[in-house]
Amino acid sequence: MKSSREELLAALAELGTLFPEWRFGQFVANVATSARGPNAKTIWDSEDEELLAAANRLIERNRNREHISA
């Protein structure tokens, strides 16, 4: 069974295919903001499980983007 961190890294890799123009820092900031909102402490305070849920939401919402940008 994968750990939350392994699942999160896999989700970030999938987001990388959906958003190839994002830099890595943008991935982190966008997923953390999606998890906890636009707060200065968002990145620091987010738990792996929260980030994973947010990353999965972003993937689901943008899954068709892969076909549009390809």
C-alpha cells in the first residue's frame, strides 16, 4: 500500500502532465491553496492528506485539459 506522500507525489506528477507550463513551486502553491485557501501559512500547515485530496480534485476538474492542450 502506498503512503500518502507517495500518492501525493504521483498526483503531482499527473498534474504535471495536465499543466506542463506550471513550475514546481506553482504546483505546491496551487495545491496548498486549493487545500486550505489563500493564506500565508497554507503551505506550511497543510497535511499530506489535505494536499492529496486537493490534488485529486484538481486532477478531476482538469482531466479533459490533457486532450485539449495535446
